Amino acid sequence: MATYRSMILGCGPRARSHAEVYPELQGMELVACCDLDASRREQFQSDFSIPLAFDDYETALAEVQPDIVHVVTQPGRRIWEAECAGKAGVKACIIEKPLAVTPSEIVELERIRDLAKMKIAVNCQRRYFPQFRDGVIRDIIENKLGDVYLIRASTKGNLMSMGPHTMDLLLLIMGEADPIAVWAMAYGIDETGYKAHHRAPEHTFAQYWYEDGTRVLFDCDLDALGTPGETSFWMHLHFDVLGSKGRLYLTQNGGYWYQAEGMAEPEHGESSWDNQQTAGQRDFTQAVAEWLDGGKPHLNRFDVAKAGFNALIGALQSACEGRRVDLPHTFTDEQWEKYYGHLKSEHEASDEFRPA
């Protein structure tokens, strides 16, 4: 295996999870970081013993010439960040979710990827938790539950915060099958904090149709049922899979269990962000180097993330147009901006008439 030189763009809290796994990686070294905030950048460099630190992304790319760039910034500048990396000869970009926030961005990112011949992976690292990576969950669904007919997927994050993680696992659960149609409703906008960058309705409920007849109830909503008993906002991630011969119940920090015909008791397994996320991030990152070496395609490669993003955008189109939408979507940036303005106006009007 070659040794790949990596750089992290963005030294905020999320970037720390990217950096802390590097001592365990083979054929990869973290050689530089970049952030506009001097104190944050210097602390990050010191904490992880990174040789070089920069305040300018393009300068860093030119001087370091990294093989791999971790883009750990707020969404909204993904096209510029990826284009700069591609022009600098970067071999692979690891991009934090969401991969994009508007329909045109995904098209532009695909163009940049193809033009630069640069690999892109999106940091939905749960696919590298053993129960997903090793096919345990897929085996249960394919071979234990009979004909799956209904899935409930639920999180309390909005469509662009926890939505990409939830959709990513739904795609895996469905064997990477794309939905063929969606009907959705949505309301509410919050532009405070990170939500100013993860632009999406605060409340979205969607029903997806699949070619094999499976229906998915997809709840990305502050009022969602979420994970029963969970108190942390970011930990709400829950799936309930119903088949003709059994049921799979999976939560982010509550493990999973399934029971099928002929089983006196359910069988349990681990599904834990607290216990699995560090190893998941390590294996996710290591897999990028293996991919560059000609190994297996990355589980979170661009095409997989694109399918998830487009399914979420389809829900936005359905909510905007107030009807069931056949997929792939035809939603445009112009429609999204107009709909966003409508949601914002409705939210402001509801605030105006809300009792003090």
C-alpha cells in the first residue's frame, strides 16, 4: 500500500473525530490542517501533532499537494471546495454530510468528480459499523423476515442534518434499491445555529414507494417519534422493518433485535454510536486508501450518496407541489428557493400570531 498524505479542511468539533483515528491507520498520514480561525487551527494542530497548518485553503493545497482532503466545513461551498481539490490533483475527497443542499450542486459535484477523476466519499460512517458493513442486517432482511412490506425510519434531525444518515442506512437496508415515488408534507424553518447552513424544513414526513411493493414511512422531524427512550437530539435514529415472517427493530444506541417465525425468543445484536463510532470512522477512512489502491469501492462513494440526496430532494419536491412525485425528481434550485421563502414566510406568520 502506498502512503497517502491527508489534509483536513475545517478544524471544528466534527473534525476531531476525523483526526483522532489517524494513529491507527495504515498507509495514511495526516500532514496538514486548514481553518480561518487562528486559535482553533493552532489548538487542533497541537492536539493532533499535525506538521503544517494554514489559514488559506488554496495555499494549503498548492504547498502540501495532499492526496486526500477531508472537507469538514458547513455545507454551502462544496462545489468550490471540491473544485479546488480537483484542480490541485487531490486523489480523494472525504466530504461531511450533507453532500449538497440544492439540486444543482449534486450535478456540479458529479461534473467535478468526473473531470478531475477524483474519488469522493461522504462521511456517513455508520455503514462501517460491523452490523452494516459485514452484511448482518442485510442477511436478516433478505433471509429471515419473509417479504418486507413496511419500514418506519425516524429521526429528530431535519432533512439535511440527520436526514442524510437516515436515508443512507435506508438505502443499505433496501439493498441499494432506489424508491420509485414519494409523497411528502413539510413545514417550518429554523435558521439558527447550524440550521442556517443545513437548510431544510424543520418537519418533514414522507412515504416512499419501492418497485417490490415495500412502503417506507420516513420521518425527519422535531416531532418525530425518534428512538424510544433516547434523550440526545443527535442520537435519534430508528428503524422498524416488518416482513411477512418477522420483524427487525434497530436503534442507534439501543441495539437491534429480530424475531421470525419459529423463534421462541428474539435475537439481539449491538447497534451503538457511543461504542462503534470511533472504529467506524477509522474503518471508513482506511477504506478510502484501500479504494485508491484499487481495492473495493468505498461503501459511501459518491454514487451512493447521490442516490440518497436525490431521494431527499424528491421529498422536498413532493411537499412543495403537494402531490405524489415519481422519481427521479425534477426539482430545480429556483423551485427550492421559492418554496424555502414560502416556508419561511409561513413560519414568521405563525410566530407573529403565537400567544406571548
